Amino acid sequence: MKTLDSIPTTKIQRASKLVQTGAKVGVNYLKYYGDKLVNSEAVAKERLNENNAEDIYDGLKKLKGSALKVAQMLSMEKSILPKAYVEKFSLAQFSVPPLSPPLVIKTFKKYFGKHPNELFDAFNATSVNAASIGQVHIAEKDGKKFAVKIQYPGVAESIASDLALVKPVAIKMFNIKGADSDKYFKEVEHKLIEETNYILEVEQSKAVADACKHIPNLKFPDYYEHLSSERIITMDYMNGEHLSEFVLHNTDTDLSQKLGQALWDFYMYQIHVLNKVHADPHPGNFLISPKGELIVLDFGCMKTIPEEFYVPYFELAKKESLDNIEHFKSKLYDLEILRMDDTAKEVEFFTDMFHEMLTIFTLPFHSDTFDFSDEQFFQRIAELGEKYSKNTELRKMNGNRGSKHFIYINRTFFGLYNLMFDLKAKAITINNFQTLTSEPLQKIS
């Protein structure tokens, strides 16, 4: 893969790159209008999506940082974006052009004040994995193998300006209106700032690993503060295969079951016991060890779940809440999905819409076990997303719906469901996490 010798770091440089990308998208639309004259609307639109996805991703991958991270987040929302965008943006998870070796050494010296060979016995300046915010290198010291994650230059400093450039696109895509829409962008900005603080990430990584080490079939790397800094993390090198590669060839159903239960227990334990969750569940953050264990990486994005959100959110997961429409509606107000300034038509529309969505999405919580390999379940979710993405009535209404906490909690569940489906995990015990703690917990049913 071609490497990068430089990354635009100033606001002007990054804005210029996005303007260039926008110009390419403009040309694609001109082609689209001509294409419609000789082909069907469906064929022309599919070609437009493919061309736009290609050009937008090519522009973002050279910028890296927040803009590319947002693309990665959107790739997990399979029901929102056209297929062409999902496929292209998903590359941001673990397949983007890395920094060139000379730029790696320069960046390392800038962040640590020393050449990597002053800290390690051996350091490979060629990356083994490059993502949106940083890339990973292999190093050795005293006969031990390490993974060293180095943050891309300028990423932390450009978060606010990058999001300001992305904001107009997001507002149009998600039909966000209203004076208080900034709360969503502030939430994303706050999380991205946290993700660029590698000292915080090491603290969070060690804390979660310690709290969850008793969960069967899970494995975590150890982290080394004396070999880390605000922009560099040194951890154990973990021998394993990316989950996305593993599922392509795995035929061992017992192993799928074991890994799926471990993944589910890990998330349920965090959410219901720790009230803080690994909110970046994409395949690039999970490895499968040679012994068939699930290895969890990258705790930069941790979402705290406040009590005032947790209670009504999981109340809506209960079947009795779905069966009692007035109680259901009261929880929608608690979660800011319904607003006091809504018209009667808006109240009816959004109540019906969320009731339909949650009736399907919460099905795993309505039984003791659930089959996450069920293609019909995921097809129903996809069809529902497709239905509302094309709803002209919805586009006329204020899409500014829900607490800011929905952004990362929904992202967590969408990502988790997709991983469970990829693993083809079948008879998953939903409340198994309760057996992993001595604390009294209320069952979600």
C-alpha cells in the first residue's frame, strides 16, 4: 500500500483538501444528470453513489483524523447510508494508507523526544495496521514483542475545525434542525478529543481490563506507561487474526458460540455493571487468538452512561413497555425523542416510528437466548432503515431527536449486533453477565 510522506495539518490545508473533494463530487453530479438521460434513475443513482463514495473516501484518507473517524462511524450505520458508502467507508476501520517510515520516525521523535531505537532494541518503522487516528508498529525490547501505536501529526489540534467542515454535510444527511443541535456535535467533539489523549486511553484500558478479566474467553494486552506518552501507546503485541478476517473462513460453530458469548458478556457487563462501555465495536478492535480467545483492543472511546439515560433507555427494551403505549410515550419524553414543542402530528409520527423500530431492535432482550445468526432479524432492521430513509414526511420534520447520549450508545449496539451476526453466534444467553458478578442486578426482559 502506498505510504504518505505528509498530512495536511493546518486548518487552511485541510479545508483546501475538502474543497477539492467537494469539486469532484460536483463533477459526479454533472455526470449523474447526463447518465439519467440514457440510463434508468436507479442505475444512474448507484453509479453516483459509487463515484462519490470513492472520491470522498480518497480525500478523507489523506486527511486522516476526525473527518476519517466520522466516516468510520457512518460505515457502521448500514441502514442509513447507501451500500457504496458503507463498503468504502468501512475501509477506515483498519485499512488506510500509513505514514512513510521517515515521517514515522520524525513523528515519534516529536512526541517522545527520543528516537525509537533509544527506547527499543528493535523498531519497525513500517506500519502493520493504519486506522483513522493512529497506526501501529512492532517493536522489541529485552526479548519481548510490543505493539506501538503512534498518533498521526496534527490530528488532535484539528478536531474542532474538521468537525466544523463536516457539520453542514451531517446536518443535511440526518435532517438536523433546531437551535440545540450543537449538543450532538459537541458530544462527538468531546469523544474525539478523548480519543486523541493516549494517557487517558492507557488509564481506561487498564481499568477495563482489570474489571473484565474474570469474563471467560476474553484477553487483553498489558500497557506500559513508561514507554507511552500523550500521543504514543506501547502495549503487548497480541498474536491474533482480525475478527473480520476470521469470520470469512471459520466453520467451527462451537468456537463461534464461545466467542459470541464472550463478546456479548463483555458488553452487557460493562453496560449494566460498570455503566461505562467500549463504544467503538468495529472488527478492527477485536482479534481472535490461536487458542480461540477474543482479544479486545483500543479503549480510546469509552462512553459513560448516566443514570438518567440508562434507566429510561433500558425501560424501552422491556416488552411490557412496548405493550403499554402511554408508558412507552413517557419514556420517549424522558429520552428527548419526543419534545414538548412537538405538534400532535409529530408526537403520533415519532411514537409510531420508534415503537416499530424498538419492537424489532429489542427482540434479543425478550427471551433467555437469542440467535444472532438469524438473517431475517437483520433483514427486518435493514428494511426498516430503508423505509424511513426514504420517508418524505420524515424529511419535513425536525430530525433533532433524542438525548446526546444516543450517539455513542446506539453506535455501540449497532456495532455489537453486526459483530454478533458476523460471528454467526446462535444460542446466546442474554443475561449471562449476571452470573459474572455478585452484585444484585435487575433482569432486562
